Amino acid sequence: MTRRPMSRLHANSLLLLAALIWGSAFVGQSLGMAGVGPLTFTGVRFVLGALVVSPLAWLEWQRLRAAGQLPGRREWLWVLLLGSLLCVGVVMQQIGLLTTSVTNAGFLTALYVPLVPLLAWVVQRQRPHWSVWLAAAGCLAGTWLLTGASLESLAVGDWWVLASALPWAVHVLLVGQVANKIRGAYLLACGQFAICALASGGLGLATETVDIDGLRTAAGAIAYTGILSVGVGFTLQVIGQRHAHPADAAIILSSETVFAALFGAALMGDRLSLTGLAGCALILACILSVQLLPLLHQRWATRQISADRPANPSP
């Protein structure tokens, strides 16, 4: 039985829901480190995420085995790469949250957005729609406004989040393609979660102090970010990106920055200046434009073709 391809609207809706979940999870990521270190926090929550997805991954494994399409060594190397990129990006972001605000961390994460279309163009020769470039530049300008238009105002944690832009960009670029290679979104999600959990958890045990009281203090934040942010959010990303252009997906997923600011203001007392609010508005406008402009252009082109087509002569 042939599966119907997911529509653009459906795929984009899944990615937007993932962004909403991730934006809210910044609060949990910040509060959770009151009891444990960033590596331990990341390791435990990704264990939870892997457990959430594992039943679906098992069913997918059975389906692929029955069809004789189980992933081979090359496909598992791709999963290992994505899990490693995910681990580096998440850990850098988590370390950054030790000394920066939820709002800043959320918006500075959006700096991976301009890198995705550039990487897709250079590495995969995928020329994006012109609106993607304007939107990416707008997101970068919006982030600049958020920081007060001055690098001197950036804290150490801000720089950690900025550094995470490269692994995030590569991950966003590749994840949908790898999911198609192995023919299993849930299998990929569970695999990369397990790799991230093993890597960050192992480093956490070796370098951080872990005790029961600390884990108990962070339990609520770990549960929320592990089950929702990892188990649900990253899985929605994998499914959605199987049917979305990498550059478009990057812009949509960057809306997590707006959601992070909203949740940061409501739950953490974060406040933005007028300049910061202008940055938020600019990023949101770019997110919407990259979705609307290609659709409007396509409709206009279709109408032009219809208008130029000669009418059928009467018999």
C-alpha cells in the first residue's frame, strides 16, 4: 500500500507545534539545573525521550523487517552523526542557560536559521526561494536587536548558545533526509535520543556530582523536558522534516524563540526593552513571510499561465 505524501500545511503544522513545545521547555531547562549539572540533566531527559518513542520505534522496526528494508550499517552511521550533533547542540544550549535568560537563549538559538539555507546551497545545491534569504537575514537582524545591538551586552551563556548554532543548523539540514534514508521517523528519533543520552549522561557521571536529592529537585523539569520537549517535540520535528524543505523548516522551527520569550515573561519574569520587542516582531514577521510569499508567488504564476493560454477554438 502506497502512503500518501504529507501536505505542506500538515508538515508545517507539526513543526510549529514542535517549536511551541521547545519554547516552553526553555523554562524547564533553566529551572532543572538547580539540582543537577547540564550534562546530567541532558542525559536523563533524553533517556526519558527515548523511552517515550521506543514503542513506536519498535513497531516501525517490525514493519521494516517484514518488508526487508531494515537499515544497514551506512544508515546507522547517519543516525550516529545526528545523535552526536543533537548532543553537542543541546549541551551547549544547556550550559548557556546557566548564565543567560530564557528569553535570550530562545532568541539566540535562532541564529542557526541563516546557516541552514547557506549549507543547503553550498553542500546540496538546493537553491532556496528568494524570500528565504530575506527571512534569514531578518531573523539575524531581529536577534541583533534583541541583544541591544551590542556584542558587549552578551553574557558568557549567550556565547555558548551562539556556538550551538552550527550543530543545530547541520542537524536541521540533515534530519529529514536521514529519516527518508532509513524509512523510519520513529526509529531515527529513538536512535538519536539514545545516542545523546549515552554521550551526555556518560560525561555527566564522569565530570558532575550526581545525588538523589539533586535528581529529586530537578525531577519535574526533567519529566517535562524529557517527555514533551524530547519525546514529542523532536519526534514531531523528524516527521515534519521528512516533507518540508530544510530552509523552510529552519524558519518555522525558529518560532520557538517567540514562544520562549512569552513563557520566559510569564513564568520567569523576563522583560524585554522596546528594542528587544522590535526584534521579536521582526523574527515573527520573517517566519510568516517565508511561508506566505512562495504560496502567493505560485498562485500568481498559475494565474499568469492561465491568462496567457489561448482559448480553445470553437468547433
